[in-house]
Amino acid sequence: MAVTSLNVTGHYTDWRSKSANQVARDLYGGLLRNLRKINKNGNKKELYRIFFYDCPPLVKRVQNPVTKKGFNFGETPEAKFRNEFHTELKRFRKVAVRFG
């Protein structure tokens, strides 16, 4: 059994201009296109599962020691996007989201 790994880190740079749903669909579609491309060359590979490894966004509330102002990391646009993105990925068939 052959295992194929595809690292997409750094290849998707315009995520800020799209919704989490669109980014998840683009990622999933790209992986399926890659599989079709592999199968076009005479190979007969089947998709068993897509593992997506990431860490959950930080949701802590911290206080600046100098200004004494609080800051909630969970309210940042990046944290909100990543929470929504992880939820969208879990909806796809054969996708397993793993946090570490």
C-alpha cells in the first residue's frame, strides 16, 4: 500500500480574500484533481482518507503588562477564520482533521 503525502503549506496565499468555505472547497478540489492527475498516467489509486493536521487557534484572553489592557486572541480575524475553516473541512467526505 502506497501512501502519498501532499504538503500545501505556503501554496495558498489569498485566503484572506475568500470565505472559509471557499478555501476548504479549493483545498479539497485541488487534492481530488491531484488524484485524477495521478490516475491519468495509468495508475489506479483510490482515495482512502485525507488527513489535515493543524492546531486550533489560540483563544486565550491576555493582559498587556504595561498598559493593563486585555486582548482576546479568540476574537481576531485569523482565529475566527481558522475555527470556521476547520468546521468546513470536517464536513467533507473522507477528510479527517487532526489537532496537535
